[in-house]
Amino acid sequence: MKTSYAVLRLSLVSDVCIEPLDHYFPEFTWRVIPNGIDEDHFAPGAEPIAALRESGDPVILFLGRFDPRNGLSTLIDAFRLVKGASRDAKLIVVGDGPLRDHYYRLAGGDPDIVFVGAVLEGRPSYYAHSTVYACPTTKASFGITLLESMACETPVVCSDILGFQDVVEHDREALMVPCGDHRALAESLVQILDDPALAMRLGATGRENSLSYSWPHVTAQVLDVYRSVLGHVAEEVA
């Protein structure tokens, strides 16, 4: 049986993924199907973390690999500006990697920058009990951590990059800032820390919109692609 290009229907998680591939494979038919999320696991009612509850300070959360493109150095610079006006706040860093010593040095022993290491099962608790999730990533195909934070009803401050624009809109679920701009990042973090009503609005909208990425919804789209492909195969066999 000769397979026609009509069968080559591939799904990708965002438009960002399609652009570099479409040039080389114009015969393919692309469909965007986003990553999914377990809205029961990532939820506002996640178990609290004692370390976050005991401090009483507003918490800025970073969660990601220790990779330069994830922007932790930009966030550390921004955090210094956030605290510059004698503001009480903590930066909780969840993640690890070979560059840990580099980021420890950048933190300079600041007691308000807390490195907790890699976390897997406990991620919802960190999202749900932080004041704001900061994601200054410089390059991403999809904002899965943004989605996790949204599902936990935690507002987001993130880079204004293409991979994130598919998941959030500025002033809807998140405040988006120019990539690599630590001053703009600090200003948006301060805006959320100092405006509980804004934080609540962004968080509530984030939770509501995250439900459209629930696994039952996403799985239905994936199954639709399989049905489409199998239908074309059946036609060719006939």
C-alpha cells in the first residue's frame, strides 16, 4: 500500500513548534493540540508547605531546571529591586542542575532567597501557597509551568515570548514583560505583591481558563487526530 501525504497529519503543542518544521515538510498537515493538565492534582487546595506558611512573607516562586534560558539570573536581579524599598518577600527557588553553584553565588547568601532543590510530587503545594509565580524564561515551545500555576489559582509574571502567548494574555492570567528585562520583571512582581485584588483576579481567571487544558479535553483532541488518520488509511485500503 502506498501511503499518501494526506495521512501525514501531525499534532504539535503550539504554533511555535510548527514554524521551523513547516519549511522542511510543507506536505504535512499540522494541528495544534496543547499539553494537558490534571486539574485535580494542580489545584488551589493543595497541601500547604510548612516552610512557606511559617515565614508569613509574600512568596515569589521560581520553578524550573537550572538552565540559563530559564532566566533565574534575571529573576535574582529583579528580586533585589523588589526588596529595595524595604519590602518583605521571599524568593523560593525550586529546581536543580549542574549550574547550582553558579546560581548560589549569584544569590550571594541572601537569606530571603531559598533554594529547596528539585521537587516532583509536591509542585502543586509550592504553586498554590506562593503569592506569585515568576517565569522569566527566554525560550519555550509551551508554557506548561504557567498552566500548572494557573490551575493552582496563582498569578503569573512571565516573559512575553511566543511559546507563552499561546497560554496566557497580558493582564488576563498573567503580567507579561519583555524578555530579559529584570527591571520590568521587578515592577510587575511589585504590582502583584502590592495589589491583592489584582493577584486575586489574575489567579481566578487563570484557574478558570486552565480547565480547558484538562486531560479529558486534550485527550479528545488527540483521539480525533487518530480517527482522522485511520479514516484516510481505510479509504486508501478500500
